[in-house]
Amino acid sequence: MEINQEKKASTFGGGLEGVKDISRIKSAELYEKAKTFFPGGVNSPVRAFKSVYGTPLFIQKGNGSHIWDADGNEFIDYCGSWGPLILGHNHPSVRNKVIEVMQNGMSFGAPTALENELAELILTNNRFIEKIRFVSSGTEAVMSAIRLARGYTKRDKILKFEGCYHGHVDAMLVKAGSGLVTFGETSSAGIPKAFADETIVIALNDKDALLKAFEEFKDQIAAIIIEPVPANNGLLLQEPEFLQFLREQCTANGTLLIFDEVISGFRVGFEGAAGYYGIQPDIITYGKIIGGGMPVGAYGASAAIMSNISPDGPVYQAGTLSGNPVAMGAGIAQLTELLQPGFYEELDRKTAAFVKDIEDYVAAKGYELKIFRIGSIFWFAFTQQEHIRRADEIDAGSMAHFKIFHRELLNRGVYVGPSGYEVGFVSGVHTADDLEQTKKAIFDSLDVVYQNA
Ligand SMILES: *Cc1c(COP(=O)(O)O)cnc(C)c1O
């Protein structure tokens, strides 16, 4: 379907007749001020709304599935702080636990019982790791996992996949060059070429490239790192068979398999993608949900592999605020809720029904839109393609559709991440009413995108 972008994209105020653009006066003021303090006015780039219309919304509060911005606009939220808030905003269990812990102080730099409690909660309910180490972000978890893999195997090279995001770790900010198997080219300034030379980049879903990499760099690859559910560059769902193939090839080559489960961990099930697919990786990284909205990351593995971490072993890794009691408290409260029987089944059921209704609408209207989903993660791709498994299969041109879609959704009280490459999340507290309202907003917004109103 043709899109008249001229008409719709010319001004921010060019929405559907009868639908007023939301006021962003306060947000715009705050943004102007923020620009005097922070590069681009933000503390993390995607927040700057560079790929969508208007200035970023400054959020004032969140409760349950809803958020409110500085101008008083209310939205049903499907960003969920980019994934952590699987119980929505300000969940009473999490809030109460955090307040309770804070009564006793906020940080000691010494062990607390809360670290044991969160570790026990995780390890007794996860068949894929025996020991864990808490850090303060997903990036830190990945950085540490890579160091562990290198220390354990005494090899230097890491293989990653184009289209997987692993935080802003130097060795991971590399993109594929031209060719089947390439050393990465840095995708950020400030990364020495020598670092990128230790990172091999291949496409997802490409067995031949993987075999070639193992042939070319025999006995040199310390680890393969993958998002088993690649969800940071669209939702590039892999065939289980490909993940299994990675497992077999890693074992055959003495290479460790790292599942970066910072998004998928505790999201597609309590045991994350490892449990979902029934595949045993060698090291798993966590973040986002694990901290209940506080800054927590973690990495885990078998006791044997973890024994290489200091002070038991020679791989150094430390953190002043690691295992912070307040953050541990938030994690304990959130994960306890997730362990309630039926939590993930219900979340899956309601997301499936939500997506199905949108698919039916799209089919009836003949719109070119495909919704990819796993559990409570969904991604709108403005395409007819049945599968998108590699980064280079995403049509960059289709993002123009998303830009209009995003604005129309905001105008109708629905908040999603401000980029067409970002996925959305349904939480345990989205109500039937929320989802009904959201569907209506999505239908109307799609009608605007396709000029069919
Ligand atoms: C978010 C994310 C990271 C980075 O985590 P931060 O907490 O933002 O540092 C790493 N890997 C994956 C798969 C992620 O989704």
C-alpha cells in the first residue's frame, strides 16, 4: 500500500482529522533544559526521539500499565522501561520491598542476606546455571561473561551475530564487513581497531558462515555470543534448530556458548530462552527484569566455569554497588511474583489474543504488516515477509511507516518505544480493558498510516 508521506510527515501536527496532537509544551521545555546538561539532552541515545516525530516525552509517573508525562498526558505503556517492568509500574510488592529494605540503609559494600535470597530464588528455579554473580547492568554482565569465556578457554576471539545487541561493550560494538565471515568494523568511534579484530561477525541463521568461521579460526574462538531471542533490532526469531546447531558446534570446537538473556531472561519464561528452547548454554547473562526496575545485571554458569571468577579464580571482576541491597530487594519481590503458578501462561495467552485480533484486522484491510511475537514480546514489521531472521532482511524504508504509526499511537494514548527497530512488551498488569483500548488505537493508527481512514 502506498503511503503519502508528504502529507502526513510534513508537520508534527498533521494527524488524523478530529484527533488532536498531544501537548508537549512541558516536555519540550524540559528537553531544552536537558540539552544544556546532557549530550543530545538524554542519558541514553534512543530516548532522544530521533527516529520519530516531536521532542521526547518526559515521564512524570507510572502506575500499573499506565504512564503520565510532564504535560499530564496519559498513556498505556508497552515500553516498560525497555523490558524490566514485567509487572508494570510501581507494583505494590516491589515498591513495598524497596521501602522496607531502605529503612536499613542503602549500601554497605559488604555482603547482605538479600544477595543470598535473590540468588537462591534464581538458582533453585533455573536448571541452566549453578552459580551467579550480580553486577549493575546488562552491559556489565556481557563484558564480564566475555572476559570469563576468554579466561576459561585461554582464547581471544569472540563470534557475534549482526543484528544482536549486547550493550555498549567495546568488543560488541562491531558490525559485519562485507563477506560471509568478517572481522568486525567498529560501529562506534573510540574503539581501537585491535579490539574489533578480536570480534568475528556473521549473519544470524547462517550455518555455512558459522562452519566457515570455525574452519578459518580453528581453536581461536573463545565464545559465540547470541541473543537467543534477538529483540534489539526488530524481533529476529531464530529457528530452534539453528540455536541447537550453535550448541553442537561450540561443543565440538571447545568454544563456549553465551546466551545473552538480558531481555529474554525471566521474560519468555522464568528460565528464559534456555528453558524455552531446552538448550544448555555455557554462560548466561541477565539484566532488565532481574532487578525489578533497579539497575541489576548478572551472569551465571556451571560451578566449574564460575570458579574462574575472582576471588576463586584468575578472572577479575568487581563492583562497588554490585548486589546492592535495595536493588536486590526489588529483584526478589519481582521474581517472587513471576514464580506464581500460571503467570507466564496467562501473559502468553493474553498477548497471543491481542496480536491475533490485530492480525485479523490487518488481514481484513489488506495492510502490509506482520507482527512477530514470542511470549509477551511483540514487534510490528511493515512488511509482507513471512519470516525475518537476519538483520539485513529488515527493510529500512519501512521505518517511515513506523514513524507515522508512533505519532498516531501517542495521540491515542498508547506509548511504545520511539523506534521501529524496538520491540514492545505486554506486562502482567495490562488489563483486558487496556488491551481493548490499545487495539482500537492501533486500528485507527494503521488506518492513518495507510491513508484509509
Ligand atoms: C538491554 C540489553 C543489554 C544491555 O543492558 P544495559 O542494562 O542497557 O547495559 C545487553 N544485552 C541485551 C540482549 C539487552 O537487551
